[in-house]
Amino acid sequence: MATDSFAFLLGDASRLLRRRFDARARTLGVSRAQWQVLFALSRNEGINQTGLADWLEVETITLCRMVDRLADAGLVERRPDPSDRRAWRLHLIDAAHPLLDKLKTLGDAVVADAVVDISAEDLATTLAVLTAVRTNLSSREPARKKGTA
């Protein structure tokens, strides 16, 4: 398999999963940006705004606007950072948890659609390969051609 084909298929499958999930999430009144922030916060409760912006790979001002909307909706709150009076720590409000549960159910349904005719063995192999790809890309410096800095 050519690298371009692998990368294209991986990216295209990811795009289609996001598109299907986004369409279903909109039925709950949640945008992609909102569910991404909520999901990230569910995994990083108490993170500061700069750290969450880095995690989501967005500009800090962009995240600030997203958090403003989520705070106005009663889903997220900012708390002062005890170690830096200029920073805020982000926390989910109790009302966010039922929404996250619904989003998880939607996500599970989208994944079920995606793997409907894939055998358990093939799915296990695919998960192992994707885990290895993620590990390779997370833990290693990009390959450099010989003679470059």
C-alpha cells in the first residue's frame, strides 16, 4: 500500500466520521467546536485556557470565545488559577455531563455504523495498527533526510 493511499484513506475516514457525528450532534444543538471543547474538558478537567487551546490546536482567543459561549449556556465555568492570578482554570458544570453522555451515545452509534460489516478480528488488527501509528507519530521526531539539520 502506498503511503499516499494510507494517509488519504485515514484522513478521509476521519473526515467522514466527523461529518456524520457533527450532523447528529447538531440535533442536540451542539456545534463541532462546542463538543470538542466539552470532550477535551472531560479529559482535562481544571486545565487552563492556554493549555486547552494548545490541546485543541486553536488560538487562545478562539478558545476564549468558545468558552464564553459554553459558559453562557451553563456548561462550563472559569475558576481562578490558584498559582497564577492572571489565568483561569476551566471546569465542566454538572449540566454538561448529561449532554456529554448523549454525545458519547451518538459517537458510539456513529462508530457502530462505521464498523458494521467488519469482523472482530479485522477490527482488532485495525485498532492495533492505528495505535501503533499514533505511537509512532507521537513519540518520534520526524524522519529527516540524510545531511539535513
